[in-house]
Amino acid sequence: MGYDPKNPMEGRITDIGPRSYEEMLPPIIKANKGKWLYHEIPEPGVLLHVAEGGAECYTVRVGSPRLVSIEHVREMCDIADAHCEGYFRFTTRNNAEFMVDSREKCDALIADLKGRGNKFPIGGTGACVTNIVHTQGWVHCHTPATDASGPVKCVMDDLFEYFTSMKLPAQVRIALACCLNMCGAVHASDIAILGIHRKPPMIDNDRITGVCELPLAIASCPLGAVKPAKATNSKGEEIKSVKVNADRCMFCGNCYTMCPAMPLADPEGDGIAILVGGKVSNSKSAPKFSKLIIPYLPNTPPRWPETTEVIRRIVEVYAKDARKYERIGEWAERISWEKFFEKCDIPFTDKSIDDYRLAYDTWHTTAQFRYTSHTDAYTK
Amino acid sequence: MAKHDTPMLDELEKGPWPSFVTDLKRQAETHPECWDILGQLELSYEDKITHWKHGGIVGVFGYGGGIVGRYSDVPERFPGVEHFHTMRVAQPSGMYYSTKHLRAMMDLWDKYGSGMTNMHGSTGDMILLGTKTENLELVFWELTHDLNQDLGGSGSNLRTPSCCLGESRCEWSCYDTQDICYALTMHYQDEIHRPAFPYKFKFKFSGCANDCVAAIARSDFAVIGTWKDDIQIDQAAVKEYMAGNFPANGGSHKDRDWGPFNINKEVLNLCPTRCMWMEGDELKIDDSECTRCMHCINVMPRALKPGKEKGATICIGAKAPILDGAQFATMVIPFIEISKENDYENIIDLIETIWDWWMEVGKNRERCGEAMQRIGLANFLSIMNVEPIPQHVREPRSNPYIFWKEEEVPGGWERDIIEFRKRHAA
């Protein structure tokens, strides 16, 4: 028996949830859950966890493009079957982790992984650039302002040496979201790559009647820029529609999410903004939002050179200048944001000055500041 | 479906990072629709714009979430991706898999899908990318009947809860993140599958303040492990770190010469409250000043451990920027015990108190954190039956605009202007 379209409710099973995690744990994990004493990182990409009683778990972390084929996942299963008793896991940053219970098995596992071309790069531990959390982009999404998998591939190619080593002052978490919806939650990342639009929505008056609830489209605008309006469709009929006050549009795209007849994506309008200095962890300083330092870089497929170049520059200046354990945001706050812009040779523009809600919280309301090249007009 | 020329995407086969283009080409050998994924993506690279249409409501009977409809806007050129719907499959807590289960999942997607996946989506689900409308019920049937596995959430519902790996392989986890994540996922299947909320609602469970699952940045209800007694110190291990015998931070910085370990520089002076000091060769901590940030424990994992009386801090209301701007979750419950003994009843009570209020007052597409901002934190605490404490704010307000309630003012607000004028001429 299988699904019967004539009796869709017949034999239906619902609300059974995911499989229990308990069925999925590797033996070394299952035996020592809750008993771990400490961990070390013997080499980049390898974690050693030691449990009460001396049991050891070696984990080998490998990068992944996140967009992976079933053949790729099956190959991961082959590796796990050969070395890890048929279990492995994924991390919250799209890496995969293979776990074994001895150094010998770990060495054999590493040799196997290295023998498979560049499919399973080992790294992503400690003071490194680990895998980029990202979204769908042009591969699958209907609202993106840039691609996701492509720019991620280019940035990781460029920063590869930092994935496979641990030579930075602290971990650098990069994330990419292909529009302001931020499915990739880039708002608290050391470096955020964010797809943005720069043209207001068009109104498709031939479609709007059939696909939009106008009150929802109007209410969707946080700045009240979408108003009800009469319009004429291409058949010459007068219809109820909306108009957009372009001067008030902040290009968030929320109207398009609510109303498919208001597309705003555009080859010249769309591109990438760079934000830096966010963090999620509570370690040392409180979690921080990423701050906008570059308002716009063009979409330049296939290799996005403007984006990769500026990110490398930030990482290298940070690597040279920051103190041990200092995250990018902590470093920028210590040296001051004015010095950050100067040291990274990034032009400061009015676009980095907040003018949305709570903007005043970011204004500089003290006579204390650093003299930098930005103040030369006053001092030189 | 024929192979298309993809000169731009071919450039993404170069470089040391694994290439999704190479992977798609490999999969296209057995799933020719992958040629159309590549072809349409190449067209997007030429046009610098997406070629996916907006919308398409598809699903399986009885569920309002778990499937995202997707259609190509150039189906005549790329018929293999004319329909390209996504299925979100709820992941096992901690994202561990047996290869037996994962292979069965891949076999299912081999049979009905495009052959492509995301391991995993941003919220945590396993994402099966690209199938046709007519396959959805067939996949769901086999998923539930043969694989004992359900879909996750999408739309205005409880999104698939997620957690860090917790006690399974981390010495710092202050509770069993996997167990509570699984238990609440099972408890709230209806809320995950049938959208009844103003907007999405996310739970995330992190075992400690390092917050590897980004709960404080990304979840409406963030459960972040902590403790209420003293950090456990092994003084002998402290000496080993100081002697350079144990690697600082587990060896996380070993590819660069940062000089010998310096406990002052690396631990004591980086403590946000400076509550640690050395007395001779003994490490002292004034735990009453500790904010449990994890830094010292991160740096000396063999010498320092979270306390013994563990639980969690509950922070509420995080979200990404759309619409009112990004919000971190606000600390509401300083400490709560997390125990499977009571089936997480205390956590369930908190969640349902929020939901009862938010489902009543939340506007369409208003996240819990935005509704909190709209009514104010003081009102929200009162809804949560939580007494206000200084820990709820970074600093007291600096304006005097208090919304006094009538019952707080002796005599109330009703006054007689005629009586007033008898004493106070206008």
C-alpha cells in the first residue's frame, strides 16, 4: 500500500516529528555523553575530547558548500561507514564532523579525506575563518539581491589558508544573506555579506488584482511609503492598486514578500553591502550587531572580485593589528571605528550613518575621538 | 534535459574550496534536471537577477508548513526546474546521523527529487531541494511510513527547534540541549505543522554562553545554559597552564607565535568584571562578581568548569532586521532549572504564557520581539509574571516619561475641575 490520491487521508501518518537523536549518536559519543572533561585542538580541523575514565574522541571537521548533492552525502556516508561505525554529524556552520575513538583511526580517516581531491577540506577550528553560513541566492530563492553559493565559494577560495590554519587573533565568523530577510542571520557576524536592493518596487498593474491583498501590501511598508491608488492596467481598465513614494523607500523588499506584483530586483540596482564587527557569543563582551561599513559593491559574477578583495583586506589588517582573543568587533571598538576605516582603507560615507529607528544611539555624543585622515580638513 | 553551456559557472570549479558546480555536474549524470539547475543559474549570472517566480502555495494535506513552493520563470528553457519545490525535513537534535538513516533519506530524494540538498537550512532542517507538485504526497508518504520521519516548519508557525550539540560532545553544556530540543519538538508538532501564529516563532537551545546555535541572535525563545554556584577550579591544572604544559584555549591559536601563556594577559585582564586574581600560585575568583561569560573557561578548559548547580537563562525576542531592525533576545529569566524529570513543564509554561499573549495582540507578521518593543519591557514582564529586576536593563531609563497606572496614584485620576477652581482661580 502507498499513497492513494483518491483517498488522501487513508492510512496517513502525521505529526511524528524527527527521528530521535538517540538513534543517531556514534558509539563513542553515546558512551560518554555528559562525561566529557576537556578538549584540545591537536591540529587545524581536528578536535580531541577526553572523557572521565580516559575515553578519547577525535573529531575531524571538514568544510562543505552546504548545497550538496545526494552523491556527495552518500560519499560522506561511505567515509563514516569506513571509519566511524556508520555515524557522523553536521555543524551549525555547515561543516561535517567525523568522529573516531583513537588517534590511529583519526590518521586513517584524515588520509582517506585527503585522498578525495578538494571535496573535504579539513579545518574550521580555533582562531580561523570557518565555513560561511549562507542562504540560497539565485539557486533557489525568489527575493535575492545577490547569489549565495557563488560569492561564498569565491570568498572561501580566497580565504582558504585561514580555514586550514589557526593564525588569526580569534575566530572570524562570516555569513552571507542574499537579501534583507537575512535567512542567514548575518546581523551578528564578524563579517557579513548582505544582498541589497537599490531601486524601489515596480507596480505590475496587470497582476496586482489577482495576486495581492492591497491592505497587506500597504501595511507591509515600515515607512508608510506604499499607499492605495487607482491605476490603469494594460487593457485600459481602472483598477485598485498602490503607488510607492520612492523618496521614502529603504529598499527592504518587504512589500514584494507580501505582494508578488511589486518586484524590485534589478541587475544594476542590486549588489552587496558589507557589515562587520558582530558576534553571537557572550564571551568577554556582550553579543554585538554587525555594522555597515560598505554600503554597496556590485554583483560581479562569476568571481565577485570587489567583495573578495575587501574581505581579505579586512581580515589581513585585523590579523596584523588585533590582540589575541580579540574579535573583529572588539578590535574595532578598542581602536575606534574611525581608526578601523583608516586602517582598512575603506572610505567612510554618509551611508554608514544610521537614519532608521534608534539611529541616535549610534551618534557620537562626546568630545572624545581620535584624529585620523578623516579630520585632516580640520587639522591640516 | 540537455547540458547547457555554463562558462561563468565553470569558473566556480576553480579554487581550493569544494565546488557546488562540480558537485551539480556530477549529480547531473544521474539526475539530468541538475543540468537545468546549472543552466538557469548561468542565466542568472548573465542577467544578475533571480529566475525564480514569487510564490506558489503547495503542501501536503493537513499541514500548513514544511514545503516551500518554487517555480522557474523560464520553464520552457529549463523544464527540469519548472517546479522546484523545497521540502524541509526536521533534523535530529544536534544533527548527528546514522548513515543508514541518511542513505535512506538520499534514496528517497533520488527517487522523487532533483538530487540536491542543503545540509542544512539556516533554521536547522535538512533541506531537500527541488521536486514537482505531484511528488509531494508520495515523498511525504514514504517519509512518514518508511523512514519514521516528519517535515519541519515554514510560514507563521513554530519553526523547527534547534540546539547545539550540548552534552553529547561538549564539556561546557549546562543541560542536555538535545533532549529538551527533541522533547519540545515532539510536544509541539501541531504548532510546527499548522500555522496559527502572527508570524514565525523559533526556539533555540545553547548549552552555554558561547551560544554555538546563535540562540540570542536568532530565536524568539533562547535557552542559554548557565550556573548559579561557583566556577569549579582545578588548581593543579591552572599551574600546568601557567607552566605551558597545557595549551591555552585548547590550542586554538597554535599556528602563530603569540609568546608563552600569560594568565594575566589572556585570562585575568580579559575577564569582563575583573573578578579573578592570583594569590601566589593559586587562582582566586570572586564568583559573586562573575557574569558567566565563559572566557576563562574557554581559555583553560582543563582547569575551569561551569559550576555544579546548572540550568539556563531565558532570553526572549531575537530576530533579523525585517522589519523594525535586528534585535537580540532580552534577558527575562535569570536562572531556571532544566530537567527532563518534570518533562520541561516549567519551560513549557513560559512558552505558553508568551504564546497566549502574542497570539492575542501580535499583528500580522509581527515577531514576538517587535510586539515586546511595542508594549514595552515592563508590560511584557508583567504578562510573564516576572518581577522587574535591575538585570532586565542595561541601565535605567534616562527620560521621566513613565506610564503611571491609575491604581498606582492615591485618589486615582478622576478629579473635579469645579472643586479645583474653587481653590485655584484661572
